[in-house]
Amino acid sequence: MGGVRTALYNYLFARRAGGDFIIRIEDTDSHRYVPGAEQYIFDALEWCGIRADEGVREGGPHGPYRQSERREIYLQYALQLVESGNAYYAFDTAEELDRLRAEAEGRGEAFSYNYKVRGQLATSLALSPDEVKQRIDRGDQWVIRFKMPENEAVHMHDLIRGDVTVNTSTLDDKVLYKSADQLPTYHLANIVDDHLMEISHVIRGEEWLPSLPLHYLLYRALGWSDTQPEFAHLPLLLKPTGQGKLSKRDGDKMGFPVFPLQWTSPTGEVSHGYREDGYFPEAFINMLALLGWNPGTEQEIFSMEELIEQFSLDRVSKSGARFNPDKARWFNAQYMHVRDNDELADAYLPLLREHGVEISHEQAARIAGYIKSRATFVSDFWDLSYFLFNAPKTFDQKVTDKYWKGDNPAHIAGLRDVLAGIDDFANQHTEAICHAWIEEHGYKMGQIMNAFRLAIVGESKGFSMYEMCEVLGKEETLRRLDYALATLPPREA
């Protein structure tokens, strides 16, 4: 959800500004590579209606758009930073770094690879140029680290959070490039790509805010400060309790999806998706848009076009947005209520077939039109309509005791005769005739209609009686009435 919201806000911002929305696959962390993830991203954004102007599939003037295909570009700029004195080689092994961390923990400190230690470790700042060359030539593994300035105030501006100042002495020397896999880290790759792809705005998650000073300094070190993009860091999506970042575990525990589409991990673990759980993409997007952004009005239902027209970063909140699964379902219900009946029929028919029911598309659309106002998901349709396909064989005892007594059975017999004389079973026509008959005889509407429902459904369920009769047709309606009149014995009032 968080990734889709970030993509959505970028998309809305770009569309409103008349700019381009670019999808770049950032796959430079070989340890975190997940098979199938790239295609999943494409499929999820397509389902959400978020379409790129440039990208891996769309092409464009700034390709390639997959970072693993741009590795030669990054090495060039990493070496440029070393040459200019803004970065250096480090030859520390993983074991050596683990030892340094353990020693620092033993002293009650946290190890930081910074200006205090870099001149005393196996780096090009401490080793002679000849030794550095020898190590590289013989194939020793190395990384290039950014040389963080000492005790400098970095002044930054975030479009959501305003001005931010950080002292560099609190920061460590981040790795920019690794010889082991010949790939850059996120920091170098994104700065280089954003510059070469002429990115004007970077809208990303709050978790990247601590990296902003490094990115500002990288732009300066590469001579690109004048053209660096503007930054906006989005608030976190919070658990339904409001305490902590929303996670997959929360969804598993509380029974709601956190993925746009169902995801099966390489180990076979399946995570629910909004699509597979029956959400409409429009409802999902509408819900996500309001998790962190406020339009400034009471309006809650937005089309994509309305979101584009009204979206602005100055109405994005600085504080985290609490996810409410009940509100997510509410959004889907709103879109359900106005959904096209023919479209709903397409989803309803397979559900009916699962229960051994075959009806026409036209009939399915008609029923969908009658029950959609009571539904949240199409999966609700069977519980809202099964009685149309299964005539009652038994009758709810509590409802029977309450309504099938006194004169009511005789009145239902009279209503049966009225219905038998109606040729046009359209619901409004039938309702007008039956209500006129009830009023003419001075019967209580509630008593008659509840007994009528019991006879047709077998319990107190269902939608409008006359809509149900229209769907059932005259013959089936009369047959059910005859069965109830023959089966249910009259009771005293």
C-alpha cells in the first residue's frame, strides 16, 4: 500500500503540473532482489490505473530505465567523486566491520564509519596510492564511501516539512559503490539517474528523510546543485491503532490486505491482495489518496480526474496517516452502489456458477441492480440473493410465530389471488396494485408484507418484495405462496 500511495502521489502531481510520470526500476541491491517483483509492480500499477509516460515498458529518451542496466554510468560518477576528494576507497571486510561494531558495543557505544575513524582504517585516506592500486589490481573487494564533511550545517527544504538543517558531524560515510557486484547503492544511483533523467521533483516515503543531507551533498559534489530536484517526503502509513508503521503482519492479524494484488513470495507465502479480496481499483485509489492528503473540503469520493485536478503537496500531512480497514470497506461500498449493473453481472455470474446456478447475463444484471446497495463486495451477492434460486422448504420459527397468525394467512391467500390476476410483473406495477388492495381493505402494511416475505423467502431476508417477485416471475411467486399456504398451519393471534 505504501509503495502504491507513493506512486499515486507522484502520478497526481505530475499530471496536474503537466509533467511526465516516470517508472524506474531500482534493482541495484542484489541482496534484496526478489524474483517476480518487477512484473508485480507493473501489474499492480496497471490495475490501479497509474500509467507511466516513460519507463521500462514504455521506453523514452532517458533509458534504460532499469538501474541494473546502467551500472557503467554509476561507476563513472563514483570515480569522479574519488578524484575530486569527495569520496574514497574502503577495503574493510565484513568481518573487520563486525569486530569494530562489537568493540564499540563493548564500550557502550554505537560504531559509526565517519570522520573519526576513516583515517585509521583500510581506506585510500590512510593507505598510500601505490597500496590502494595494488589492492585493486589483485582483486581485493572494495567500496567507495562518501567523505562526509566535518561539522558543517546542511540547509535543506522539503515541500511538505519545510526547512530542515542537519549537522554533518552526526552523519556517517555512506557506501556509494560496491566492487563485489559492480553496482551502486540507492544513494548514488538515484542522484545520478535523477540528474540524467531531468527529474524535477522526488516524492518518496518519510523513511528516506534521513538520507536527504547526503543527497544534497552529492548534488553539490557532482556540481549539480543548481539543477537538483525538489524533495517531498510523505508521512508513514500507520497501524489501525495509530501506533507504529503499518505492516503485513497487521493485515494478517486483523484480516485485511496490505498488498494491492495477491503476492506469493519466493518461499510460497501468500499475502492477500485488494483486487482478489473484491475491491474495485477506483475505491482502493480513492482510499489511498486520502491517507495523508486532505482536499480541504468534506468531499470523500473522487474520480482519478478529480484527484488530479485537486491534488497538491501543500495539503499533504506531516504526521502519519492511520489506516482504517472499516473505512476501506466503506469506500468500496460507495463504488459498489453506483457500479454499472452489466459490469457487476460479469463478476456475479461466475459466483452463481460456483453454486450451480445458471441464469442469463440480463437477469444477473437486473438482480445486481437490486442488491448492490446492500453489498460491499461482489462476494456478498450470494448471501443477498441465494433465496431467489432456492425456494424455501422450511420457515424461520420466530418469524412464523410473529407474522403467520390470526387473519394474516387468509390475507396472504387474498394477496395470492391479486397477484394471480396481474400479467405485468414489473415491480412498480405489482407494488401499486398490491398496495392499493391492502389499503382498500384496511390491512396493516407491515403485517402483510412480513408474512408475504416469510412465504417467499422462508425468513426475514431479502430486498424489496416486488423486486424479488419480478425476478422470480409470476409462476414461481405463486408456487411459493401456494407452498407456504399449504405448509404453514394458521395460528391464533
